[in-house]
Amino acid sequence: MSPHTTSLSSLLDTGGPDRSHWLELPARRESVRAARHGVSACLRSWRVPAEVCADAVLLVSELVTNAVVHTLSSRVLCGVALIGEERLRVEVHDYDNAALSPTRGRPTVDCETGRGLLIVQEVADTWGAERSTRTKGNVVWATLRGACV
């Protein structure tokens, strides 16, 4: 679980329609690519700096992959929003009613999986997980600074 305990679950709703973007996708591996492309196009249209955009797309890729692989949910909800002048927030919600808490893996050198939340921890300024008020499942969120537009 994240060392960051600040819950920001309502922040995506405060950005307004021109400052937040949502994608609901089937919980299938091919949805990871659709989420990356959708978020990337949105962030380019908002003129988010390329480095922040690349980090956000990486976060979306890891979080959607985790939602697809580790929940019983048939759909995932992916959101991105500009918060204030400097921050970008990414959220991935599932519809799984089980109270799951994501944990960072401890992969061995030979493991090909298990590094998703380690990557999120390194790339994001803050991140966390909690119950989703939007889907009644789980949400994993991350924030990035430097999203000046």
C-alpha cells in the first residue's frame, strides 16, 4: 500500500468537463492500449508537457493492467484530470466489491511480472488506493506535478 494516505477521491470531479476525462473499458488486456491512447490524446489536447504526458500514460498503463489482471471486475473506469495549475491526477476504478488492497510485489530478478506498483511508486509524486465512491469497487490513484497548461 502507498505511504501516501491523503485521499483525493473527489478531486477529479472538481476539474470541470474541460479539465477531466473518463474512459470506461472492458476489463480485458487490450483495454490497456485503448486507455493509453485515450489518455495520451486527451493530455496532448490539454497541452500537457510531453514528459508529464509520458509519465501519466505509463501510470495509466500500469494501473489499468493491474485492474484487468487482479480483479473480478468486467469493466474498468479510467480518469485523468488537471488539478489546479500544476498537478495531474490519474485514477483507475474497478467494479469489484471485494475489499482488495493493492500491494507492491517483490519480484525476483527472473520474474517478468510484479513490478507495476513499484513503477507507480517511482514515477508518481503521490499515490494511493481506497474504496471507490464512483463504482463501489476499488480505485488506485496517482498524481504528477508539472502539468502546467
